[in-house]
Amino acid sequence: MTSRAFIASLAFMAATGSALAADPIRIGVPVGLSGANSVVAPSVVQSAELAVEEINAKGGVLGRPLALDVADDGSGAAGAQKAFDALVFQKKVNVLISMETSAARNAGLPIVARGKTPFIYTSFYEGKSCSPYLYVNAWVPEQQVPPIVDYFNKEKKASKYFLIGSDYAFGRGMLAFTKAYIEKTGGKVLGEEYLPMDGSDWTSIISKLKASGADAIITSTAGGAPNVTLTKQLRAAGVSLPYGNLAVDEGTAKSMGADAADIYISASYVTGIDSAANKAFLAAMGKKFGADLKTPNDLSVPEYEGVYAYKAAVEKAGGTDPQKVLAALSEVAVDGPRGTIKMDKQRHAPLTMYLGQVQADGSVKVIQSFSNVDPGAQCPPKS
Amino acid sequence: MLTIALDAITTAALLFIISSGLLIVFGVMKIINFAHAAFVTVGAYAALVGARLALPWVLILPLAFATGAACGALTETTIVRRLYRRPLDAILATWGLGTVIGQVITLIFGREVQFVQAPITGTAYFLGIDYSAYRIAMIAAAIIVAVVFTGLLNGTRLGLSTRAVIMNEMLAQGLGVDSARVRLVTFAIGSGLAALSGALITPLSSVDPNMGLPWLISAFMLVMVSGGSLLTLAVSSLVLGGLQVVVSTFVNPILGGLTIAICAAVVLRIRPEGFARA
Amino acid sequence: MPEARQFGQTGAASIDFSAGLRITVLALLVVGSIVLAPLLLDTYTTNILIRAFFVAIAAITVDIVWGYCGTLTFGQSAFFGIGVYALAIIFTEYGFGSWQALLGIATAIIAAATVAALTGWLSFYPGSTPLYASIVSLVVPIVLVQILYSGGTFTGSSSGLVGFESFDLEVENWFRLAGLSLAAVATIALIIMRSDTGRLLKALRDNDERCTYLGVDTSRYRIIVLVLTAIVASLAGFGYAAFGGVAAPENASFTFGTRLIIMVALGGRGTIVGAIVGALGIEVASAYLSGSLPYVWELIIGIALIAVILAFPDGLVGAARQLTRGMRPPGRSTTIMLRPIETAAIGGTESGTAIEVKGVGKHFGSLSVLDGVEFTAKRSELLSLVGPNGAGKTTLIRCLSDGRERSAGFVAIGGHAIERLSPNRVVQFGLGRKFQAASIFEALTVAECLRVARTYRARPSLIATSTMLDLPPAAISVVERSGLSERLGEEARHLSHGLKQALELAMVLSLEPEVLLLDEPTAGLTRAERQAFADILTSLTARDRLCILLVEHDLDFVREISSRIIVLHQGRIALDGSVNEVVNSALVREIYTGQQSTTSEAMP
Amino acid sequence: MTDALQVDRLSSGYGTSEVISDVSFKLSTSEVLAVVGKNGMGKTSLLKAVLGFLPAWQGSVKFAGKDVTRMPPHLKRRLGLIYVPQEHALFQDLTIRDNLRLGLLSDGGFETALEQVGQWFPVLTQRLQQRAGTLSGGEQKMLIVARALMAKPAVLLLDEVTEGLQPSLVDRLSDVLTRFRQQIGTSMIVIEQHLPFALGIADRYLVFKRGEIVDSAPVDREAAQRIEAHMRI
């Protein structure tokens, strides 16, 4: 249960904190413990806890321990303003490392700027969020969409696409890019439909889809409920076209059971990545959280790596001075479960992307991988 | 074309099922139960638990109804009973109750989106097109709900007493009807219906602590427009639900989502008694 | 200038003085603490409070619309949101600058006012219900948020707008700005709500029908209030966004609207102070608690709301007041001077037709309650309308005072055809209607009730609570004879039944009507009260030359005072004649006693 | 023997206005009591106070010796105290059948009761499925009375049942009531404008004026004159 797990973690942090003498480097994690993100948030907190524990066990950063401050941003702007205020001005954290909704992130940026605090954003998003204080180590459309579309074009001989999304920034942002990319690669988009974020009745859209004669679907809904309702209703309506889902994560796919089978996802992390680093990471997570373990996913792993990225930057900068750390963040590279990651492309990072297919048992089978996909020009310097 | 018709009818069916509980409560006590959404959610979780216990659907539905009815009875005796003279405050109090129930559910079941497998899956070949079998089943469900409760209201002694209280409470009391009990039972039945509808929509939607909320406004509007009878509710559901589908199909689903609310407000402005025959 | 007569405790002046002193001191304290506080508070608390201040302003507008005017509104958040986005969109599109700022403010005001006017027109019309108004207020934010979501980059959709340059103030000064704005808004609100206009708003809430029959266009007032509060809320939003540098759909959402209501409900509706307490309390508490225990926090709010609604509907402030009631000096003890005004000189000899009724009918489907009713009445006539229950007497009264009631026929009051006009317009033709059950404003004092009754003759002040009560002589005489003059400062709800009846009569007379409709005014009065009432009515016809139409069961009373009697039976006029004609008619005895007219000769 | 109904120093009213002041009277078993007086004198309020629709400010109401002053109306009905209101006494939108069904506490024995009604007012039982609202004024009155009688009440309170009835119906009503009383032994309080009817069936009368009893006596040859005196315009 979220809040209990979270309180426990606080207690734990306190313990490790006191283990080392010097005053700790504080890491703020504003995250959606309640609201839309509350399903995935616990896994994010867990991976942050693991990273901090590992680092402290090895003597911390420049001899100082790391301490976590988690705050609920309610997955929205108002909550985020409170959370960022609390972390930046009350807890006086040295850095913010978190996965959040775009609304929450945007609400936080002005506060981060006023507090001159570095902010490592570890959630995939619709792209083009730029602030001198903001670094992103997760994917943007330019990195996620091409694998699916290319695969559908080539393997499924798809050319007529139907796009369905939730009516919010991520949904519209992703599909706008997808549409452009499909048309660039010679495909056609027969329909692009949105339902309000809290909408749960996709009937009329599905009817349109069935009428359209499309030969592939790509969806980008809000995580959780809308994603599930759409998938279930697609299945109930007997839609069995190639189905690329830009918003489903492994955990949700697993819990959805049979309905999720054959969904194609494109991610920078799947548990099935066959690398020593990933295996070690999964083992450590399993050891630390046992039964309470939330399946690590494309949102929680970047958090884990974000903490290490900050460690590297501080060590390079020889201290926690914000400006120096910000400069260093673009230069340090971190080896993690997702491979080697360096946020050197306009404060975004090239990533290895994996095209996966959900199996009947809900597990994700990696079909193809594309190494070092470039994020493209997210924040071109203003001329 | 036929698809649109089916979409319209099945949508209307769902709306009808979900609003009927709210309507019955409003019809008898002129109270808007904003905890309705929460009761819908309760029903869905009841179904979830039932499914986990591997109960058959013929047992899951009664279970959901019973759970909802129990919550309703408790609510009436502890909260609503004191607010009959303050209908606007009743809206607030039940809204508060709604959040409480939502949070309690969260604390017990967690925030995670959960799932209930549909008893009927896949599509049915219907009038020459493949259509979601479960949605078609919903039409039947709506008709059953309508028939059962119309029957209950017109066929039974309780129904008679209830109608008597609706029409003229003082006279009914004079004839020995215990109106307090009628209100209690009605509220329980209304809440039970809400829960039942919650259980019925789970196969189409996900189960999460706020799943009921998106339905609340539409249900509320439909009840206002229908002005208090199951028949007019059916009419409003068909008209406005149909309109929603049409707008969703030919304009866009976002506007479609607003159709019911806006149309209802306008209809009531022009014709305060809504679809009810004056 | 007729001399003014003074009632109520003297020495009230000194109380006024001390009150004035108290207020000045209080004001200084508030301003002082707002200016100094940021020096003591840490940045975090300061930021929290700045937002809380803006939210509190929005909460105040909710309190005015709901607490004072009685419309439960979920919609104020929409206006707040309009302000937020007015700033965000304009600064994003055109960058930051002085003219952009002005444009932003202008947009915020105009947009909010327009939406509010539209909402008001939809919500408030003759015969609209509070519930309907709530429904509309529910739709507004939902629609607005949906528009914001689908607005693409223009509105920033779900992510909202961010990164626009905004006013560059020190946090401390933001605190002072927000704090002082809140203080200002609160003060103005308090002044207006305590002024004569404020009383009028309370009157609307308590008894809309009575207001309508006092010639007040209640819908218009409600719409005006909505527009003004919308503008204030919008400006609050403007400030909120200017400080936060973010615009998000949830600033306009129905959820936020509900949150505002909860703040007011917890703090105490209808007190302004309560709104502030609630808003600051919840905002600050949530800032400290919700971060660490998200679900429990929501749970607490929900439970608190239910508890407050059930246990103390007046919220914390209300509860506090009840506790301290004993300690505070007895309320509203201002001196009130009754001052007779020159009534529009009633032509000495002219005896115009006051009421003209031709072929009036009222049908419900096939059933007809009134049919072909026809009569005229002159000035200084006292015309009694008698007949058994269900004869249609009250229905006839309704048809005379509300143009929309009758299904057939013609009615003119003071020579003006009432067409299909609503009661407040008919009243302006010189009609006054007194209801059967005394219809007054329970929560207002006697003096306030009378002042509200003057609204359409004398526009009430926005600021002052005037101590002069200008009334037509007729009203004053009722006030004095009935002994109300001794209890002007008392809340009407504490009056006896008889005094309530007298008060309502005085209120109706304050309209300076030419035609007076009285529906069973003596029901439940004591013998003495009845006598007093009879005298008043007679002098009204004799001295003030009113035309009175009296519905009455008590035939003794009728015989005593009428100059003419109309007998209504089964919706038709059965008899229309002098007192003696009617009293001795066999027909009447039959109608009343079901007795054949055999014994009628036996009458003395 | 205990009185069917015993009202002792009862005061009641609406809001702040007292419409029943310190009223006391007894109704013994199978007695019929006529309450007369002009409109607006509180006769109806008296019945409402007895039934508990109006709160009793002071005094008590005893039913067959049992204090029922604070008992809610629906329980009094279950004890056999039945009220026939003057206005809104019908469920206009319900069928005649349903209106009659509401006369009994349960549907058990409805059919037999229905036969009884058939004997009193055949016109009703011929049109059971018709909406009550479609009946003529007179027929509606019959329905109201029938609904009350079929429950075989111990005490029956009739408020202006003859209002708007043509003489023939009034007579019909009066002998139905008289016969019924002989068969069942029901006590009745009859509020009436229609003196001949009231005095025709009553053993005793009360004159009610401004919430007080101003005269009470057995019905005899001079009763009419004495009441005239009070009623005189």
C-alpha cells in the first residue's frame, strides 16, 4: 500500500543517513503518489531508494551520504507547486530527480528556476521541454515512434494507420509526431481520434476505426484506466489489427492478461534486456523489496540511473554547486540497466530502444533493438 | 449506419443502467446523491472480489447489489436522513461521502487499475455486422433493470407505498404508510442499483477508485432532465445518449463527451420539467 | 420636511464610536502583520500563503454567491481559471510587458464578465430553482476545462502553459501584494454585505417570492452579483498565475470549484471571514500534510465536510460565534429613525378605476378553477372576496398579481394592462400583495425588512447602513399602531404571528400601492389583533384612498369592514353586491351551510 | 367502558400562531360527534393535531385509553384511527384499485373488502382500472369514504365529506355511514358545513370558534337553531 511503503522508506532513509557522519546531499523526488501517476509512482520511489542505498553503502558522494525526500505532487500542477515548494524551499534539496506528468513538471519549472536547483526529469514525454535547469534521460517521440512504425511498415505491410489517444499533451504530442512520421515514411493516416482523459467509453471511436479500413492502430492514451478500457473495448469489438501502444508499460500489460496479447510496445527499458547490468539491477531490486517489489519499468529505471548521473556530475563538479553540476550533467556518462547514457543532446539523451511484443502471459518479448536512437533537436539554442 | 444505431442504443442502455439508481433516489426524496459515483465504484470492487473468489456472475451481481444496498442503508440512516430539508447541503454531504468512500477503497485495494474478465467476450454477429457481444448484452440488462423496477414499483405493495409517498406524503402517512421506512428502503435500492451498474460496466472498463466519477455528471444530468420516472429516464438516455454518439461520430468525441451536460442544461432552461410530461 | 421620530436604545452612538475604533485598530493590525510577516516567515510558508491568499479571494466570491445569495455554485473555479489563462496565454503569445499586462487584465475581466453574464442568463429567470442554478454552475467549468484540453499549444492542453515571463517581484512583495489584495477584497465584501444592499441579497436568499412581489427583479440582481464575483475571481486567478508562472487546467476544474465550496462550508458560509479561514486553513494544512499522506488527507477533508454539514451548518466561524454569543454585546443595536415621506399626492377627488378584470379564467388541462370572472374596483373601495374552500379565491389573487398565471382574460391594475408581466413589473403599476401565511424575511430585522420593501422606490446604499428609514405614512402608522416601532432592531423570526402579519402589511404598504391584495390576513390572529387590523384597513381606504381586495373566511370580519362583497363559488362569481345584499342572500347561506334557504326568513 | 378517543387540554398551531387552544373532549365508542363552525376556525387543524400532523404544544390525546399524543400518524392509523381529509385526499394518478388498496395495511383480504365497497358504491368497483383523477367530484368523495370504511376503523375522522355533493349523494352517504356504524360500531368525528347531514348522523355536536369549543350538546330538535345562533353571519 503506497503511503505505508513510502513512510517505511522515509524511516529507512533516516537510518542510512545517520550511518555516515557528514551532512547528507538531499535528493528531492516529487512524484504522483496520488492521482493519475499513483500506479507507477511506487516503483519509481523503489528504484530511487535502491540507488541511494547502493551509493551510500559505497561511501556516498564525495564522502557525503545521499538522502531522499519524496513528496506527492498529486499528478497535477497545483500539487506539484506545493511539492516543489516544499522540496526546494523547505527541505532545501540539492537536486530534483523525478518522473512526473507534464503538467506537474511544467508547474515545477518556475520554482526550480527560482530556487536555482538542478532537475533531472526521468519520464518519457512528448518532448520540447526546455529550461537551463532541466535534464531528461528518458525518451521523446523521435526515439520511441520510429521503431513501431518502421516495423509495421516492413513486417506487417501496413500503410493505412488509425491513431487513437487521450486528449492531453502527451497523447496529442505523440500522435502528432507519429502522424508526421507515418506520412514521411509513405503511409497514410485514416483517422486521428481523441477521448477526454477521464473518458472510458470508446465505442464511437472504435466503430469509426472498424469502418475506416485501416490496417494498423497506434494508440497513445493516458496511462492506467484509459489505456485499459481502450484495449478491452478494442478486443471486445473483435479488433485484431496490428496494435502499437505508445503508453502501455510492462506492469499494466501483465495485469491486463489476455487482452494485452500482441500489443507492440517500444521502450528504452524492458525487464527482458539481456545485459549484466540489468540482471544485477533486477537481482538487487528483488533482494531489497522481495514481495513488495513493483515491477521495474521504463519509468522507474531512468530514476535509478538519474541518481547515478547526479552522483557522477557532483563528483565531476567537485561539489553540489548548482551551476557546476548543471554543466557537468551534460558531460558525464552512466552505465545502467539501459546501457550507457549521456544527456549531451540539448540536455536530452540518445537511447537504445527496444521493440517488444506482449505475450499471452503478459510478458514482453523483445523483437528488435535499435541502439543509440537520437532524440533530435529538442531544445535548439535560440539564435 | 447500423453500427451508429447500435452504438447509440448500447450507450443509452449503459447510461440508463447507471442513472436508474440516482433517479429512484431523486424521485422519492428529491435528494441528489453525489455519492452515487462512489456506490458505482463499490459495486465494481464487489464484482472484483467476487471474481477473485471465482464466483459465477449470477452470484457476483447480487453480491454487488447487496453491498451497495448495505452502504446505502447506512448512508441514509447516518447522513441523508438529517438533510431532507436541506437538499443543497445533502449534495455537499454526499459529495464528501463520495470522497471518503473513494479514499477508503484506495487504502484497502490500492490505486492500481484492476481487472475483471467479462462473462461474455468477443463479438456477436448481429443484424449483419460484428458487434461487441457484451454491449449487446447490456441492452438486455437495461431492459431487465427497467422491467424489474417498474414491476417492483407498480406491482408490489412496497412500490405502491413508495408511489403514494412520492405523490402525497401526508396522505400516505394518514393511511398507515411509514414514509421514513419507505425512504430508507428506496435509498438502499437506489444505492444497490448503482453498485449493480458498477459491476455491470467492469468488463468494459477498468476497476479503479475513481472509475465512477466520469459517469456521475451524465447520470446527474439525465436524471434532472427525466424529472423522476424510469420511463422518461429511458427516453432521455436514448435521446441524449444517442445525441452523444452522433456528435462523437460526426463531430468529435470530445464534444460528444459534453453533449449530455450541455443539452440537459439547455433543455431544462427552455422546459424546466424536462422530458417529464407536465 | 416632516419631523423624524426616533426609536431604539439611545446611547447607541457611543457603541458606534467604540465599534469604529475597534475596526480601525483591527485594520491597522491586519495591514501591519501582512507587511511585516514575510520578514519572519520562511520562503516555503511565504509561497504557500501567497497562493492561499489568491485562493481565499476566490473562496470569498463563492461565499457571496452561495452563503449570501443562496446559489450553491461549483462554477467560480471557471472564472478563476479564466483569469489564470488570460495572463498565461497573452504573456505566452505576446511576451511580457506593461501593455501586455493591461491587455491581460482587460481580457480577464471581459472574458469572465461575458461568461458570467451568459451563465447568469441561463441560471436565473423568473421561476428558476436553486438546484437548476447549481446544475449550470456544474456545467461551466466542465466545458471550460474540455476547451482548454483540446486547445493544443494555444492553451497547452493538459500540461498547461509555463515558461512565460511574468512580473518580477520579490517573494516578500508578492506576499504583501496578495495579502493586501485579500484584505481589500474582504473589507469591501464585508462592507457591501453589511450595507443595505447586502441585506437585500440576504432577502433574495431567504424569500425570493416576497422580493419579486416587492417589485425587485431578483434574477437581475443575481446575475449582477454573479458577474461582479466572476470578475473578482478572475482577477484572483490572474494574480495566482502571475505569481506561480503556470497555468493548468485544474485551476479551472470542477474539482477546484468543489474544493472552494468545501473551504467555505468548513470556514462558515455567509460570513466572508469563514471563507478566508477555510481557504487559508485548507491550503496551508494540505501543503504540510497532503505531501506526506496523500490519501489520508483526502479522507480527512471528506469526513470533516460531512461532520460540519451535519453538526454545524454554519461552519467553524458559526460555531465560534455560538460559543462567544454570551460574551458579545447584544447585536445590531443601532438607532433607527422613522421618517414619513411625502407620498405621491393622491388626487383628492379623482376616483380612478383601480382594478379591472374581464373574463379571467384559469384552467389546468380540462379542469377549470376560474371561469369568466369579471369585475372592477375603484379607489377607496374595500372589496371582500368570499366563498368556500376551493372556490378559486387565492387563484384569482394570483391571476391579478402575476401576468403569467391566468389562462384567459384581461387584467388591468391602475389602468395598466398587466399582459404577461412577472409580478415585480405588475407591482410597479401600484399593486401590493400580502400573502396568506405572513411572508417576510425571517433572518432580517424589522427595520431591514421594511428597507428591503422600499428597494424599488429607493435604491439601497452599497456602503452605508442608513439609520434613516423613510416610509410612507400608511406604513408608519401600521408600524406604530402594531407596536413594531419598539422592536425595529429585532430579527423578524422572533416576532409573534400577529406582528409578522402586521410587518408584512407594513412592507407591502411601503410600496405606496394603489391596490392592496390581502389573502386571509386575520387567519390565526387574536381578537384584539383582528380589531386593530380592521381599523387599519378602514383608515387605509378612507385616508389613503387605497383600493383593497380582501380574501376572507371570517364573515363577521368581512361584514364589519367591507364596502362591497363578491361571492366566488366553483370558480365563478356567484354574487357581487353590497354587504347587506350578500349577507341576506339565500344563495350564500346555501353555499356556506349546504342548507336549503327555508330558514332564511327567520333571519333578523 | 373507556372512551374511543379522549382529547385533553390540547393546544397546537403553525409556527408561532396558535390555532387550537386548550381543547378537551371525549368520544365514546360508536358515538358520532359533529364538529361545526365556520371556515378558518381551526376545525381541520383540530383533526390534524389529534392525528399528529400538527405538533401538540400542550395536552394529550388518548386512543382507547392509550396515550398516543406523540405517536406518528402512520402508527395511529395502524391502531384503527382513520382520517378522511378534506383536500388532496386522493392519489389522482393512481388507479381506483390502487387507491383502495392503500386503504388496507396489506393486500390480504383486499378482495373481500372490495366486495363490501361494491355494495356501498357499485360505481367504483365497476371502474377499478380507471385513474382516480378522472372521477367526478362526487365519485371521488365516494372513493375516499370507501377507502376509509373498508379498513373497518375503530375511530373515523371525516373532514367535510359532503362538500360539493348534490343532495342525493349526501343522503346516500349518510345512510352508508349510519349502516356502517351499526354493523361495525365505529366512532366518528364529522366536520361539516352541511348541518342537516351532520345533525342527521351525529349523537352530539361541538361548535368550534377561533380554535376553541364554544358550545357542546347532544343533538336534539333545537340543535339546529342553537348552532344557527353561532353560525349567524
